[in-house]
Amino acid sequence: MKANLTFRLALSLFVGLLLIQVCNGQAPSRSYSEVYFHKLKPGHTIQEAQAIEKEWKKLHQAQLDDNHITGWYMLSKVMSSNPDRGEYDYITIKTFGDMGILENSYPAKYNTKVYGSEATRKWEDLMKRTGAIQEHGKMEIWETLDGIFSEKFTSPNLAPIWLIEMMKVKDARVNDYLTVERNIKDLHKERIAMNNIMGWNVAGLMYPAGSEKGYNFATLSYFPSTKEMADQKYAEAFKKVHPDGDMQKLANQVYDSRDKVRQEVYYLLEYVSKNASAQTAAK
């Protein structure tokens, strides 16, 4: 039990997931994500997990307010191409701009800010209640490499549907793959103009990155609704960006550079933001 309860902290000390920094207009030069994959214990529900994560949310909000992190998100897994449906049930993502925070992901001063004089007792109680309903299947650290976001994307709840596609670059052709992603960035920009997506980015897996992982890059598309996800408007966007272009040629370049090894759909349940009080009131 003790090992399970301290897993969240122990893995955070591992330094050298998408993964994600949203609502910033453009991706920053350095943006990292710590992604935890959580599995519910038998007899427990996502509603119980959300209630617990709302407690963690308070600590992450204090960290965000002090610029210790740049974001935190809880997302439930809706669909996955992986046949192992019980692999994990939801993910939490903490985004930040300095890898040094992994040396101390939960500084005591933020616990004190949230819990006051009862910080130690309430922290231990939170760890105990968390361990009672879920366990961490794995943790990954990702670096955001490129991205584009709508100026309208002022709050994560405007795009609660996240499509994450995990890629394996063929024959270690990383530069070729990233060139292809850069070449189709204009298509994502046009899809944003059509209000099909609110944002898109590509991230590279940093840790752990063994060959057995099966993937080393991921793309994320942020949709305002499942209706927009069902019609991703690639063909329409391509015609506007490349009126005389050959879409099949571009598709061949994409397929030639990487394998799509997994696709998953998530729904945003919780997040922290700089204007949290206003967003809470709007819910």
C-alpha cells in the first residue's frame, strides 16, 4: 500500500507525458507534460476518481497561480484502438516549462497555501484516499514540439474532446516525419478557421523511451464537439490551402514517414486556469 500511495511522487523524481499546453495562441519554445495513466480499482467509479482529483486540483491551482506549472488536466478515456479496455481509465496531465520542477513536483508551500496549519494531515489523508480507489498504470514525460491554436481557444472547456494519435517513426526517420507534420500545419490552421478544431500540436516522447513502447510521437487535436471530430474536414481544408495540389501525394508522404500505432479519444473533466474563479462561475 505504501508503495502505491507514493507512486505519484516517486516517479516525479525521475528526470532523464500531450504533451500539452493549450490556450496560449502558439506553442511555447519549451513545453513539457507529465502524464499519469490511472486505473480504477475494482468497485470504484470515474465519479469517485473525479472527486479525488478535484482535491488534487486545488494543489495544482496553487502551483499554477504561482507559475510553478502552466496547466493541469483530468481526462476520461472514451475510446481506444487498444483492445485492452482495462489498461487504464483516465489520465491526468501536468504541463510546465522547466524540467527542474520534477525534482519536487509538490513543494510543501503549496500544501500549506491550500490546507494551512493542517497541511501535513490533509496531505496524508489525500494520499490515502487516492490510493484506495485507483492506481497508476504508468507515467510518461513528453515535450511539445509544435502546435497551433485558435485565438478563440480562451478556455479548455471550449474543446472538451481530445483526439490523441500515437505514432512510431519508420526507420528512425525523425526529421522526415517532423517535416511532414510541419507541411500539414497549414491544413490545421485552415481547420481552425473553419471551427473544426480549436487547436493541434505534436509532441515527442522523452521518458521512458525504449523501443518496446511502440510509439515515440503523438499528435493532439482539440475538438469542440464529437460532431466536428466525426468530420475532420481534411479534404476541404486541403482544397483551400492547395487548390491545385495532390492530396494523395501528401497522404503518401504521411504514411511513408510513420505508423499510427494507437488512437484514443478523451473527454475533459477537470482543469486549472489563471481565471479559475470566472470559469467556475460559468459552469
